[in-house]
Amino acid sequence: MAEPTDGAEPANRTGSRTERSRGRRAEIVTAAAQTFATRGYGNVGMRDIAEAVGIRGASLYHHFSSKEEILYEICLAVTREPVEENLPLLDAAGTPAERLAGLLQAHIRQLRRRRVEHLVALHERTSLTEEHLAEVDRYRQYYHRRVRDVIAAGMRAGEFRELDPKLVALGMLDMLNGVSGWIRGASDDDVEDVADTYLRMLFDGLRP
Amino acid sequence: MAEPTDGAEPANRTGSRTERSRGRRAEIVTAAAQTFATRGYGNVGMRDIAEAVGIRGASLYHHFSSKEEILYEICLAVTREPVEENLPLLDAAGTPAERLAGLLQAHIRQLRRRRVEHLVALHERTSLTEEHLAEVDRYRQYYHRRVRDVIAAGMRAGEFRELDPKLVALGMLDMLNGVSGWIRGASDDDVEDVADTYLRMLFDGLRP
DNA sequence: GTCTATAGCCAGATAGAC
DNA sequence: GTCTATCTGGCTATAGAC
């Protein structure tokens, strides 16, 4: 991608840090997520993260005030992203079943795209501070609620069998989120196969 | 429970340790699982575990040679138990669908009974040594394979729709295992509701 | 089987130069 | 923004008395 050729500065209107610094932050977050996912948050030192981006441990504290804050950024970003990118699909046109199907597909694709971050958010949440955990959970619970609501709407519309919408939402999302545990290395086609199979199972059931 | 009144020693024929020592081991494992589950393996010290059973940190090394060995015992026990207790249901009488349904019910009940240990096994596996992780995974993979096989048998028998049996097994078990994340505090009836709803979803699907 | 005492190590985080 | 140097405190694990 070419840079703009006029003299205008690419002003950073969205935050207080420079673009350069935000690039470094993103680099650190990505490296940290990878290491946390494979070795576990508690077994990874600041020096390990620093080494992965080619700097010294102390330099990380220019970008983050603590190790936990790096974990927080990982968990928050990967929990907020589906809220902002997938939930609008529930407000699109179509029946509840159609809208839910669209969301589930988007969810699985996002799960693959942010696979390591998802693993970290799922497994290392217990290392967040109470406040940070609560903030992450706000997004997670809102997502759950919206999914539950569209399921309930599908039941009212007669598209879905009458079951406890909360249990249905929990089961559905647990089934989907589990994908991050084994999807590593899959192709785009594999991901679509998973989505197709899961939708078939959930909507039509195993019985022919 | 009364002790035996005759002079016979309660010989320990099943292992090299005394009954008293094995009780202590179990006590340590339970306390450790509880702490690991809520605070994360890496954030729990040997002193924390010791305190929970009313002894000093150093005394734990009379029962376990390392902290990781405690984690290993938790993970191994909770992964082996469903293999030994649930898989025989797949060899019982009935059609594949009936046998699978029995297994899924037993799986959810076990998930609740060993809830904290399950959480530890799911979230803290990355802190096991390579050898211990491999040993735990042997059981896990065997369980998966047996579930996949009964699903494939159900498809051959025409009881199940033709889908990729591996994906179906993964989705099913991920959906079930997720239950340990939120079932805390549920009653026996609640657990049966979950099992009923999940079986309905998986076998018949959401569409009426 | 549990204790006290401590070895030995490594972590997260800070200070201040460049 | 990154460095070197280092503080401080925690941890796992061991030694040896009781």
C-alpha cells in the first residue's frame, strides 16, 4: 500500500500515542499472545516477551505498565472485536434463524483469525485483576445476551423449537469457542467445512 | 465408620503408601485443584496449597516431589475417569444413538461432579511437562476416538445424518466440556435440564 | 509427617544514562 | 525508545531436627 503523497501529516486523532508507538504496542501484544498461548501466562517472563520482539525486558515498561496490562489488552481486544464486528449482523435483514446463522459463521471465522488471542482469553482470564476481568466479562456477557435474544426471537417466530434460550446460547457458543483449541493450521476451506457442519448440527440435528 | 475391631492390620494391597498418607494426598489434590481453578496454576504457590490443608509448604514435598506433579495428578485423574467410567456405556446394548445418548448424559454428570478438576485440566495443561501432557492427551484422544466411532456407526446404521464424524465429535465434546465453565452451584435438576436440552439440540436440532 | 531455616534462583519492576 | 544495572521480593525445593 502506498503512503499518501501530499504533505499532510497522518494525524493521530484516535488516541494520545504516535503511530510508531502504536505499532510497537501491537507487536508486543502479538508476541505476548503467542507465548502466553503456548507456554501459559505464568510461565512467561517479561524478558521472554521482550526477546520475541527484539528488545530488552525493561523497555517493555515504556509501552505497558505491567505484565498483567499486556494480558488485559489481549483479552479485551479479542472479546470486544466480536461485539463490534459480529453483533451488527443480528440487526441485518432476515429471519432470526438467518441472522443467527450469519453470526455463527462470522464467529467461527473470527475465531480462526484471532486464534491465539482467543486461547489466551479463554485460558488465562484468572490472571487478570478483578477490575480488568469484570470489564472483559461485560463484553462477553453482552455478546451472550444478544445471541440468547435472537434465539428467543426465533422461538417466538416458530422457527426454533421451544427450549431454554439461555442453555441453547451457552451450548452453541461453547461449541464454537472450542474450535480455537484445535483449528490450528486449517485452510480457509476447512474453516467453511466446520461452519457448515456445525450449522447443520445445530439447526437440523444429527437425526436425518 | 467404625474401625475393624480384630487385630488384623488393614493391609494396603493397592499401593506402596499407607491409607493415612493416601488420604493426605487426596486432600492436597483437592485443595490444589480448587486454588488452581480460581487463581491459576502460575499464581498459586506451594505455601498457598499447604495453607489450605493446614500444614507448611515444605511438608508437601513428603507427598509430592514437585508442584507440577500435583497438577499432573489432577489432570490425569480427571481425564482418565471418564475413560474408565463412561466408555463402557458405548459397549452396552442398544443402537449407536442410544449408546451415545447414555454417554453424553454420563459425561455431563461427571463434568459437574469433578467441575474444578475439569477446569484445571482444560486451562492449565500448558504447565505440564511434555511427558505428562502427552500421557494425559493419550486418554483424552482415546475418548475422542471412541465417541467419533460411535457417531460413525450411527451414520452407517442410518440413525445419523452423514457429516464428518470427527467434526461432529469435536463439536459435541466442546459443547459439553464448556459446561464446567458455568455450571457452578447448579442443582441435580439443573444438570438434568442441561443434559436434556443438549441432547435435544444435538439429536433433533433447533428447527421444529 | 511435619516442622524451621534457608539455599538458590528468577521474576517483575525501577532508576537513570544515552 | 531502548539500554544497563539493579533492587526487592517471591518462588520452588532441600536439609535436617523432632
